[in-house]
Amino acid sequence: MVSFKSFLTATTLASAVLAIPHNGHSHKHRSTHVASKRSSGSKRGAAYNSASTVHTLSSGASGNGTVSWAYDWNMYVDGSLPSNVEYVPMLWGSKMFTGWLAAIEVALASGSSYILGFNEPDASYQASMTPSEAATSYKNYITPYSGKAKLVTPAVTSSTTEGEGLSWMKSFLSDCSSCEMSVLAVHWYGTTADEFKSFVQEAMQVADDYGLEETWVTEFALTSDMSAGGDTTSGADFLDEVLPWLDSQSGVGRYAYFMCADGYLLSGEELSASGKSYVA
Ligand code: BGC
């Protein structure tokens, strides 16, 4: 459903104004401090469906481009990741509540030090939950692991419609003030590096206002690059500009470009133009 999503997100962005005033909330979330097992200092991650693609992306990576973590919108690795890549499980939404308790124990036992919350609960075509429903489910399914991993909020879209995006996130953070989260997660699809940076800055401000330690951008892409298979110079140029910026932001903990798959960061068994920039 990728093209549907990118179309929707691009449409929303194009018709919206980016500036959302932050409201000065200062709820402080208690957070646990669990040592991260990530094996390199890299913030870069792989959002994948097939673990073999992460091996392709990782081979040829060096320095900041080293992929240190990966997630598959799921609670199982489903295959094996390169040994220096930390798997981060996600509780995608209500369709995964059955099976979660067994799956999360396996992920934690194999070294995952973070847990990702619901996927785009602010979107009807993704996890689709109200902030208060999400808070209740978060407390039931994820908060109990706060002593074993750092907890990441649900990941919201970059929609600027009231009740979606960071607006949804603020309601959720108010409703989930006892949820023990320490990381804010957002997604972004759009058309320019400047838009991207101002969205991430807004997200970091929300994280700060609600006492969260860091912000993760767990999906992002230039919409034109997605529709062109990751092989555009504009996608590569976009990454060349925003990756050093993300790396320099102390409030940004981790990020993952959409996505580690053929037609995106990969072109068949090779790196696409964007893929080359991503792991450089
Ligand atoms: C979906 C995931 C899917 C991913 C990659 C996301 O929008 O929520 O279930 O794995 O896209 O295709």
C-alpha cells in the first residue's frame, strides 16, 4: 500500500501549512535507562520486510552509513539480520495483540533494547486508533516491558490535519503520561529537505515539551524518489543533505529511510542511487 500511502501523505502535505505552535506542555515522562546494545554509533537503520535485503544494504556500508538497527513493522526478525544490526520489534496495532506476549519475550531475550509502538495510529489505513484507545493498549501491552527496554511512542504521520500527525501525538502523550516512554517516533513524506528539517524540528520540540529523551524518524522519503524506484539523483541529493543534518542533531536518536527493499534503497540485488547515499 506504499503508493497509496505516499499519495495520501503528499496530498496532505501539499495542502497544509507546516507550522503548528507548540503548546508548552511540560508533562515529564518517567523513563528507564537501559543500555543500548547497538554496536556502532550510527543512527541509521533499515526498515525492511525481508531480512536478506538488510544484508545487501549493509554490505558496502561504512562510517556513518553503517546500519546499526532494523525493524520490519513486526514482532519477529523473520530470518536473520547481519550480526551487528539490532532488531527492534514493533507492536504494529491491534491485529498483533494475539501473539505479542510470546514474541516480545523472544525479541528481548535476543538483545532488542527498544520497543516500537503502533504504526501510524493516526491514519485510518494503518493502525487506526484514537489517542485514548492507543494509550490504553500501550499501557496493557508495552509499558510492562519498561524495565527491560526503552519504549518508543507510536509513530505518527506528518499530516498537519488537526487530530492527525503531531496533533494526535500530543493528545496521546497527555493520555499516556504514565506509559514510561522515552522516545518519540514520527514518519515524514514530502518534497523538500527544508520541509523535512522543519518537521523533524517540530517533532523534537514536542518530545522536549513532554519530557521524552529523543526523537526517531522511523519512516521518511522524498515522494518523488519513492515513485521513481529510489534511483533518482534528487533522492540521492536529498539524502546527502539531510543525513549529515540528522546525524548532527543531538535530539535525533535513530532514523530509517523508506525502505530497505527492491525499488527503494535497493535496485535488484544492488544499491539504488538513494541506497548508495544512504550507506555512504
Ligand atoms: C505497513 C507495513 C509494511 C510496510 C512496508 C507500512 O506502511 O504498515 O505493514 O510492512 O509499510 O511495506
